[in-house]
Amino acid sequence: MKKFTLFVVLLVSSVSFAQLKKVDVVKAEPIGKVGGALGTPKSIECTKTGNTYTFEYRDMKLTSIEAYKEFSFDDVDNTFEDLYKTIIDGFENTPKEDVVLSLPNYIITLDYTKALGIVNLNMYITLKNTDVTGLTAALSKKQVDKLFGKKK
């Protein structure tokens, strides 16, 4: 009976230690960043980890505090390049209505405004199945190119 009890104790203790695993951390590869010069906070940043792109942006809906939100998606069927091309197309052919894009977990609304001949983009990012919506700072075509890593 003592041997059986010892066996059970050893079995249970070995199982409990087996739950702990070491995880390799994959470092995010920077793609592009807008803002953050001369000590100012960044406006929006794009990074890539594996096959997942993440955009972290300062939520401009919150004016009294500096809050950051993010959205991410896997690059399935060239989603990253399709998003870039869709955004750039809006600068070249400014739509009269907002452009609404759907990602697996987010709805992105592209709001183009033209003032004095200059087109700017505001992106509204809504988490699906919630009322949580964030707003990016206004971006120019040049800033979008920099954000997507097209121009340094």
C-alpha cells in the first residue's frame, strides 16, 4: 500500500510540473510608423509577427487622455496588400460615400475628406459585435505609404 501511495504522489506531481512550458517569443517586425517625431506620441504604427499584421493607433475620439487601440489580421490571400490598394485607390478616386471593409474581427470605415485640394483619410475601426469604435488621426497619402512600408 505504501508503494501504491508513493506511485500516485509521484504521478500527480509529475503531471502538475508538466503543465509548465517554455514559450518562444517571436519579435514583431516593424513595417511603418506615422507620428512620434521629436517626442510627440505616435499616431499609428504597423508591425508584422509571423503572418499577422497589427496596427496600433492613438484613439483620436478620446481627446483628454492618450489611449491606444489596435486591430490585427492574418495575411490570408494577400489581405495586407489589398487593404493598402483599397486605401490608396480612395486617395486617387475620392469616393462620395464612406468605404466599409470587413475583417474577421473588425469593421474598418474609410472616411475620405478633401479640403483645399488635399485628400485626408480618417479610419474608424469597430470591433465586431460591439459598439467599441476607435478613430485614427487624419492620414495623407504620403503617410499611408510610410505606414505600409512603401516609402521610408
